[in-house]
Amino acid sequence: LSRGTVALIAVLSTLCLAAAAWAGIAERPLQAQFRAGVPHVSFSARELEDPKLRRALESGLGKQLVVTVQAFPSGGEQAIASATHACRVTFDLWEEDFVVRIGNQHERLPSLDAVLSRCLEIRALPVGTADDFRPYVGKRVFFAVRAEFNPISRSRCHGLLRSPGSADPIGPVVVNIVRREICRAEKATEFRSADVEVPR
Amino acid sequence: MRPGKLRGLLRPTRFERKILLALAVVALGSVAGALLLVGSAVRDAYRTGVNASFGDDLAGGVEVRREKLLLTRTVTRLLASRIADDARFRDALAENDAEAAAARIEALGASHEALERVRLAPIVDVRFPREHDEPEERRAVVEKRPVGDATLELYFGIPESLFEDYQRAGDTAEVYARLLERRDFVSGTYVAIYSALVFAITLLAAGIGVILSRRVTERVRSLVHATRRVGAGDLTVNVPVKSDDEVAELIQSFNDMVRDLAESRARVEYLQRIGGWQEFARRLAHEIKNPLTPIQLAAQEMRDSYGGDDEAHRRRLEDAVAIIQEEVATLRRLVSEFTDFSRLPKVKGEPADLRDFLHEIRRSVPALLADLGADGLVEVRVEGPKGVVPVEIDSMMLKRAMDNLIRNAVQAVQESSATGGHVYVTAEVGAGGVTLEVRDDGPGLDPADFERAFDPYFTKKREGTGLGLPIVKKIVLEHGGSIHAKAAPEGGARFVLHLPLSRPELD
């Protein structure tokens, strides 16, 4: 199996599993306001927080908090749009405060609570564009949320778990599968919103 | 691949199912054993390489790097406090002696590589130019200390590698911890992928097995089909021999058997047909022979009893009687030949030497040529093996057959050429028996007559009865041999006789 085939199988499997999975997960209130045709969602994923997570964030090592929101048509399986709110959090051992990087922006926050609030309490996150939702005007959609603690990025994962030599026919396949397992989030939570109508 | 072939591949025959079952038992048995061993070996190997002891050491390494970073921070802060609290520095500041204050800072900071600049606006600003062997990225850190109403700012350049090493060690330890936590998953994945590949290879091997077995079973099926055709009486069957294995040998044996069976049946049928013609000839000879003498006597009586004076009538009578006597003589000769044909004895094989047999033929040639009036005109050459060749033949009957063939050949040469020609009689011994050949350089036979020439009463000679070649063939067939008419390389006819040897080792 080539890497491409493995990746294709993985993507298809993920899509199918994701579509099937959203149907069974917990539903909770999630505020979605459409502005200029674009939904802006607000919610909290603070339940991800636990003592282990707090210790990890205070260790001085860079950690990730990633919140992904996907919009689906009601009863549908094909995502309409998605948005990601990814925080890289590092406790600065020198300054004894937290450096939070979101995209290309850095900010310093004095406490862990402030970090968790900044990274897990999402306020007015735009999901997709107006064009994405135009075909669904007047129809019902829902938002699915996945909040993850410390997924290892693809590049870091490849750097840490390297494929063996090309002479080994099994190794590269196994490493690909193992990477997906090992580099996924340490902890994750998922929930979805109730169906909402896309306003005209 | 054609749909029929695909269907055939997916629907194996009983024989193929047995082969597949044998393959499956052997392959799956060995694969199952291999998978058990491999699974155990992979798990053991993985547990040897990924275990809690290494994980603890890695976590310890991370802690060491963190402590090193914190120690660097402590040292830096202590230095900042020491400079800020230094009495001589403070005295210099109290005396408003900027030069002395700067000199004191230079003295205090000279030995501290991380210190890059000390500033107390607006009177003191000391820089420490550092020349590093290997320039590296440094993280700028500022320590601030109150000095009177002002603030002393100390700028440090902390090597970025301290932070990076800590992060890298932390990442590695984390991944290792995950690998440790999920080691059953990782080793299980190895075993699962290996099993899947082995299973795929086994399937491939089974497919190849089917294809290879089909090469054998197809030939066996052809053989079964051919056997059924033979059972239904079709002896023209010939199964193609495509390789040189045991199945090919079986097919070759089958083909030989069918060919022998066909030849045997043809021989029996021919002999039966000849037997019928012999009976017919016997009756015909009997029916013709009886009235010949009264006809001849009546004609003579009619001629002798005429007492008239009419010379013309007498002459007509004489001519008529002469014609009747001539035709009666012809009929007597025919009757004689028919009788000979009908009384042709059965062949009785006896041990003989082929060389002696050929010698007899060679000895009879001059008389035969003289009888045909071909002496000096046609040359008959008889050649054969020099040594003793034991055969089981009826010498008298076989000689009669050879005489017939030689006689025909001489007559053919005589009729075609006024200047004469040659007749060749040869004998060769091979593994399959003896091959006798009589050929001439006469006009030859029409290829369409090669088979018909052996039919009774088929002749192209002016005075022939068409019994010579059937007699020859009957004799040859009764010897267990075969005879074929062909074209001779010299342009004439060629008759080839194959006779089996009597020696047991050559049978």
C-alpha cells in the first residue's frame, strides 16, 4: 500500500466515521449568530480542563488546545464549512506568565484560568463564508464541536516518528497508522448544537 | 480475461478443489504458525525497546533540562540583585560619579557571559560586547531593580537552545510515553499488517496455484473428453501434447493407444472386406469355370460338324470358334486368378532371418524379369542389412507379396520407358520393426490413388485384375504390419511396408 492509498483510506474512513459519529454525540446549547450570512458561534469547552491538563500547561513545555467547529446540514454528512481556534500555550519559566500563540498573534496572559478562558471559551468564532451557507438559506444546519488537548502536529509527528528504510515493506504502513494513533489528542471532547435555520 | 475464463477460475473443478484444499491446508497451517511466532516475537521485541524504564529516564531528562533552565534563571536574577545592591556601585551613584559606577558594573559583569547590557538612565549605560565561537540565537531577558528613584535595567541574552532542548526533550518524552501507553496497539498493528500481507500473499499463491493446477486439470479434462469420444467410436481423436511432464506422457500414451486402436480396427475391417471379396471371387470363379468347358466343346463341335461346301461360312465359323476359345482362355485365366485369390492361405509367422529372405528375393529376380521380358531392360536392386535380423514372417507369403510389388514396378517401368529403368528393393531395421520398400522410376501413381490402389478390382493396367495389391496388403496386415503407397523420389511409385520384429526386446 502506498502512502497515498493509506491516506485516502484514512480520509474516507474519517469522513464516514465523523458523519456517523456526529449523530450520536451529546447536544448542548451553542449560540450561533448569523452576521452577513456567516454564522458566528459562541460556546465553552471548559470541560476539557482537569488537573492533568493544568499541570501539563504549567510545565513550561509548549502545549496545544485546538477547538474545531464544523457546520453540517441537518441530517447530512458532508460538512458545509469549518473553523479552527488553535492555541499554542507555553508557560514562560522566566517571566512566569503564559504565552498564547493564536495563528501569528502572541499574547501574554497572567494566569492559567485566563489561558483556558481565552482558548476554550469561544466567542463569536466565524465558521466559513457567506458563500458556503448561501445554498442552505432557509434550511436547518447544526454545528459540531471537537475540542482537543495537545494533538501533536503533523510535522512534529513525522519528525518524531520517522518511517524506517524503504526496504521494509511493512514499516512505513505501520508507522502511518501508529502516527495517527500516537499523535492524536491526549484528551478530547465533542458535542453538537441543536439544529438552527440559516436566515435569509 | 474473458468472462468464461473468469467464471472457470471462480468455479473450480473437483480436481482443482482438491488441489486448492491441499494448498489451503498447507498454506494456512504454516501461515497460522508463522503468525503466532511473529506476533509473539514482535510483541517481545517492542516491549524490549519501549518500556517504562526508558520512559522514566526520558522523563528524568526532561526534568534535568527544566532544572537547568530554572537554575539559569536563578543565577541571572542573583547577578542582577548583586549588581543592583553592590555598595561600591551605589557609592559611585551617590557621589554622582558615573564613570566609577560604570567601571564597577564592568567589573561585576565581566565574568557573566549572559549579561549584555546594564542601563540606569540617564547616567549609566554599559554594554558587554561578546564574541562567541559559535553564534547562537539568544532570548532577550530584562531584569529590573530599583536603585533609589531610578530603575536599573539588566539585559541578558539567554541561549535559546536551553528552551529548545527542554521543549524537544519534553516532546520526545511525551511521544515515548504515548508509545509506551499504546504499545499493544503498535505491536498489534505490526502483526495485523503483517498478517494482512501474508494473507494477501497466500491468496495470491492460491490464485497462482489455481492457474498452475488448471494447466494440469485442463489437460486431464481434455483426456477425459477424448476418452469419451473414443468410447463413442471416434478413433480420430488426438489430444495435443503441450509439455513434457508425466501428464504429457499420459496423453502421448493415450494418443498412441488410440492410433494403434484405429490401425487395428482398420486392419480388421480391411481383412473382413478382403474376406468378403475372397468369398465373392470363389463363387464367381466357380460359376464361370463350370460352363467354360461345355462352351468350348460346343464351339468345337459346331465347327467340326459342319459338312457344307460354303468356304465363306466355314471361315466365319472358324473365326467365331477361335474367338470363343480365346475368350474362354481369358476367362480361364481370370478364374484361375480369382481362385488363387479366394484360396489365399492365412499367414503363419515363423522365425526367419531377414537377410535370407532378401537373398531369396534377389535370387528370384532374374526369372521374374525373364518372365516379363524385361531382362536387360529393367534393373532390380535389392539392398538390406548385412547382419542377421531375426524376424517372424511367413516367408512364402511375404515373398509372394514382394514379388507382386516388384512385378508391378517392373511392368510400370516397362510400359513407361522403352530405354528401361530401375526398381529398388530396400530393407531397414529400426526400433519399431522392419521397413521394406519397393520403388521405381516409372510414371508413378496419382496421389488420389494412394489409398484406392489397395481396393480389390481397382486397376489401371490394361490386363490387370485389381487383385495384386489387395493380396499384398492382406499379407502385410496379417503380419501385423502396414503398407502405404507414396511417391518415390525417383518419380515413380513407392510402396513402404512396416513389419514388426519378432525379437521380444524390440516388441
